Amino acid sequence: MSAGLLAAAEPRRTRGGAGGVRFNRPRRRSEQTVWVPESLYRGGEFCDEAVAVYVKVAALDARRSFPGARRDQDPCTARVTELAAMLGMSPSAVERGLTHLNRPGPDGTEPWVFTKQRTHRGGEGQSAKRYARLVPRDQAALEIPVRVAEALSPRRLRAWLHLARATAKGLPVTAAELAGELFHHTGKSAGEPLSEKTGRRLLDDLQAAGWITLDRRAGLRGRHTVTVNTSPLHPVPAPTGPAAPVEDGALFPVSDLVGPSVTDNHDGVGPDDHDGSLATEEDSSLTPDGRAGNLSIRRRRDAGSYRTAPVDNVAGPTFQGAGHSEKRSNNSGGGTYRGPGLQLSPRVWQVLEPVRHELESISPYVLRRIGQEIGRQLSAGTGTERLTARLTARYSRLTAHGPAAEHAHRGDVGRWILGAGLVRHGCRLPSCESGTTWSTGERCHLCANIAATAQEIAAEEAAGAQRRAVAEPRPEPPARPGPPVRWLPWPPPPEPGPEPPVPDEREQLRAAATPEAVRQALLEHGAPAAIRLYGRALVLPHLIDPEHDGRTTG
């Protein structure tokens, strides 16, 4: 890199004034914002991928370029595959965007991104350093959240930027005007604006994703009013169309892991790779010593012995290239798979953290299927924390039972992750997680209604079965003949005793009663008759008398 370019890549510490720049304040990833120049996303000089790549590189370079940063602070050192995984793009699309950003502007201005290649002492490739040129204060620009570039495809991001600019300036926008600001960059229609049909579809896609609020026919003269949102109002629905094609440099679509598909073929133009480098190492117009480098492009072929070591080494010791262990499935078992190695998004690694020690025993094919399933759920709006908590809870319950864990190992842990660990349990509501609302932790109202309805149906069925049993009793089996019944005579009734006297005679009898007369009545007639004659006050003391012992006759 020449001295002039290196000087331009150094941190600019000028504050204020017409010659100052707009600094990108380093913040947390969820709060990071970046200034995007209007000349970058307006016009047809830069491709759609260049805008998204600039946003991410400028965000990663903000810690170095902000005033007061250390001199030894590194710029953006992310590999091409890492940028592709974070932006939901293919590596070739990221290389295409970097190629446009490393070129000088159409009016002779400096490039928006400076790339400095690095090589280890032994000759092995190392990730390049990338410096983002800050936006001057005298140029029109928009400050946008970085999460917009990570969530939207490059074309939708560019449409969102045009809508944000129109909203900031108070300009009404139609679908035809939005399509006129966007251009084809490859194919037979390169340099031509998009059709009005594509503009309407982009508005519908942004509204479905929640990044804009579209009030149809609510503006002046029947125009649509657009409200730009800096965060989606609702989760993105799961894709219902066919699976996205495999991009260059990946065994499965990276867009399935981090976001919607980047390919846009609804306007009659299919995907192409005529403007990006598909080589196995990064290529730049300048070498580290400032001389002109090799500008030829070597297409990716088989990984023969002549292949040089790649600059972006994405496979660790656990997951080497697929050529080391994975067999080709369409050549009758002969030879090994010689394509690119397995690549997983950092968010997929975060989800698989609870079972990381089990991944070595999983075949690359099953691991690819696991990555696709995780990517599908992430694209549908399921958060990374929710998937990690689900897998952690179910794996802990599995390992808590020894026989069940052994059975899972015998049946392959990878198939258990696909069939049981990642499957969502609950009702049809996306927020339901095993009968509980994930965001609040409360019982899911739909699951509660379903359980109550099931209990009512079960109770009605039980009551109906009971009514049928009562209405139609089962016939009793005929009784077996038993021994003849012997009827015993009733015992004779007890003697009633003497007739009770009239009240006057009873009063006289009780007044003249002696203990001997009461005992005599007890012995002859019993306690009930004695009580009727003499009363309880005179009879009860003799019933508890030790001599009488409470026994009566009669």
C-alpha cells in the first residue's frame, strides 16, 4: 500500500469544522450505529453488497477510528467468511462488495475501505486488516443501526436507506420512485433501474419483516405513507418457499443460518458470480509492499496438492475440510468429498454450546442438517438464547438418566439433537415454549384453554358413559342354587312391666320411696321400669352403686 493510502487509513482526530469527519462511536453490538454516506447507496456506482459490507467494516473499525483510541488498536481484522456469516451473505458476495469498496470513487475520491494484506513469517496466509474511511461532515449521510445491515439482504438494505432518507427529508415516495433509485449491477440489465413491480415487492417485504410501517393510501393524493423503523416490530415469519440454493464456498446456504436469502430473482435476473472473486485466497490490487499484485482470478476447483494455504482459515481442529472424512454420495462410494469444508455461523456455535463435547462424534452430514435446522429457526424469529436454553434443559434431563443417555449414544447424539433436542414443544403460537410464554415466563393461555377443553371433554365422555351404564344395566349372571334357607323364629318381646301410675300416684310413690324399694324395683322390673316409677334422680345412684354394680334384670 502506498504512503498516501496508508496516511489516509490512519485515524483522523480532527474535531468539528468543515474539514471534520463523522465519527462512529464504539458501542455494544445491539446499540452500534454507523454513518453511511449518501454517495455510497445512491446511484449505480456501488453494488448492493458494498453498502452492507461498509456498514459492518466501519462498525468493527470504530474502536480504532474514534478519537482517543490507542495507537496500537487494531482495525477490522474479520475474515471474509466471518463477515459473510455476520451479514447473512455468501463469501463471494462479500468479496464483490470489498472489490467495489477498495476502488476509487467515480469522481476520483479515495476508496471507502482500505485493505492491507498480512502474511505470517512462514508464508501462511493471515486475515487482512481493513480500514474504513469516515464520512466527511460536509457530505450528506445517514446514521443507521448496524443490526439493519445484519438482518436485511443487501437490496432490501439499500431500499430501507432510500426510505429513511426520504423520511428524514419529508419526501413522499412511491414504489416507482423507489425502484428508480435501485439498479441492476450484473446481467443483461446492468445499469438499468428496477421495475415498479420490484419496488412494490420490496415495500411489501420490508413491511412483512417489520422494518417499515406502510399505511396504504393514507397520504396526499392517495400515496402510501411510510414509517421507517430502526428495529423490527415483529419476528420474521418462517420461509415457505423452496430452499435457497447453495452459495459458493458453503456446504449449505449461509442465509439459512443468519437471515433471509440474498438471492433476488423476482425481477427476471438470476444469481450470478461474474463480479466477485471465487479464489481460495483474498486478492487485492496492491501487495503489502505497494507494488502491483497479481490481478488474475483462479477459480475454485478440487483441493489438489497444488492448492496453496487459504488466507481465511475457518475450520478448526475439530471440523477440517470435508475432504478429510466425508465421502462423496454420488460416485458409488468411490473417492472422498473434495468440495469446501463445513462452515457454521457463530450463532449456531452458541446454540450448540451445551453439547459441544458431543460434536466430535457426529458425522458432517448430520452436523450440516443440525446447522440448517438451527438456521431455519433463527430465520423464523426464534432467539439464540431460547434455542440454547431449550437444548440445555433437554440435554440435562437426558444425561440425568443413565439408561436414556446410553440409548441416545447408541442411536447417535446428532439424530437425538435433530429429533428431540431442537424440536419446539407447545401450541401453534410462536411464543409458546413447552406450555409457557417465553418472553414472560407465564403459562400459555392457548395451552391452558386446550387443557381445560380436554378436561371438559373427558368429563363429558365419562358422564355420558356413566349415564349409558345406568340406562342400560348389564344383565346379571344367573345365581347359583345355594343351600336351603332356615328361618328362625322371632324371640318373644320383653315384658313391658307394670303400668305407669298416674301423675298423682307417681308423686306419692316417689315421695314415700326408700332405697330398698328402688333396689327391689330394679331387681324385679329392670332399670327402664324403675325409672318410669321413681324417676332418674332416685334410680341412677343405685345403678352406679358398687353393690348393685349397674346390673339389672328384666
